[in-house]
Amino acid sequence: MTNILVCIKRVPDTSGDVQLSEDGMTIDARHLGHTLSAHEECAIAIAAELAASSDGMATALSLGAGDAQEQLRHAVALGCGAAILLEAEPDSFGPADVAQAIAAVVRDRKESGAGFDLILLGTDAADTGDFQVAVRLAYQLNLPVLTGIVTVGIDGDTVTARGTGPDGTEVYELPMPAVIAIQEGGVEPRYPSIPGRMRAKRTEIETLPPAVSPRGSGRVRLTLPPAHPGTVKVLGEDATAAPALVDVLSELGVVSK
């Protein structure tokens, strides 16, 4: 039986036009939807599969405002059996604060006899890209940690994890409990089934205050990369554009004259 904690974050949907807040500290999400990072979608898929194959349970955890219940219920619909919300204003928590808050939950569960054998996170969050929480959490708990992992398997008390390194696929083995940061690309994210959606609606989300006082991220500001310049060439109008279009397709090697 393997019990897994998978940590997720409600983030703005950055597939649209991204704007920053006036102080440059966060993404202005007033006109954006919210979702999960692609890395965390994969982490949920791995956690649900591993827990199901060992008669264990995957628990989703998020630190955020009450709106984060939406993402937690999504995780339950995808296969997690329980959900925990550390209700707080997420913008006031830096990576070190988040790691300490999660570590406090993990320690509490261990003391109560309901500890976690494996803790999964996304490699980074889509909004801040800090790449820090997994490593900081492992140091808080004095556990082994891996980052940039795409697949995870369990054999007894040993985790086998695969990631991509500069020379190709890298394979690691480490004892549980452990912390692993998941990167997208190794598994297909799950899609919620109708029974999963029904279960998510019925699931009671455990809501707790974080056990730490946040110190903040120390971030100076976020910046947006410059927009890539683009040009448009009008080939013509109506049928008069046909010869020019053929020339372009010939240059691309799509057709031959």
C-alpha cells in the first residue's frame, strides 16, 4: 500500500495574452481563467496510477485561496482520494514558505500514523517558475529528492524514476519516503470520467490554516519577454494571388512547379 501526496497550485491560464500586475510582482489574472500547470497534471496521473496499483491512496494538496478548491476537485476527479487546502493568500507565500507549510502537514500526518510514502510535485508552477519548492521541501523533511522526472515506478520500498539528462534517459533508484518533481512528457494527463466528477462533487475538502507565517518570496519583479516581431505579406486578392501562392509553396518544398 503506497500513500502519495501530490502538491498542486491554482495558476492563471497562460495560453492567452499574459499581462503583469501594476507592481510587476504577479500575473494579472482578472481576465484569465485558472488551471493547473502541465507538470502537475502529469504528477496527478502518476500519483493516481501508483496509488491504485498498490491499494493505496493519492491525496491532493494546495496552498491558496478558497478558489483553489476547483483545482483540488479536479484532482479528485482524476483519481485522487482526498484533498487538503491550506487556505491562505498565495501571493504572500514564497517558495520557502510553501515548502515549510507542506512539510508541516507531512510531519503531522506521520505523527498521526497516516504518513505519505511518496510526495510528488510539478517541476515548477506556470505562473512564477520558481523551480524551488520540491528541493526545499525535501531539505525540510530530510528526504531524498529528484527533479525533472517523467516516469515513476514502485517496487516494494524502492522508487525507480526516469528523467531526461544531457546524454539521454537517466534512471534513478531511491528508497521511500522521497520527494520527486515531475516534468511533463512521460505520461499522458488524465481526463475526468463521469464517476470521477461525481466523486469530486461529494468529496469533503479538508481545509487548514498554514502552520507558518509567510516571509514572502523576495522577488523583485516579473518581466515579460519582448514580443516576437511579425510581418505579413499580402500575396494578392482573389484569383490574382494564386501564382504568388504557388511560388511560396514551391520555396517551402510543399509543391513543385
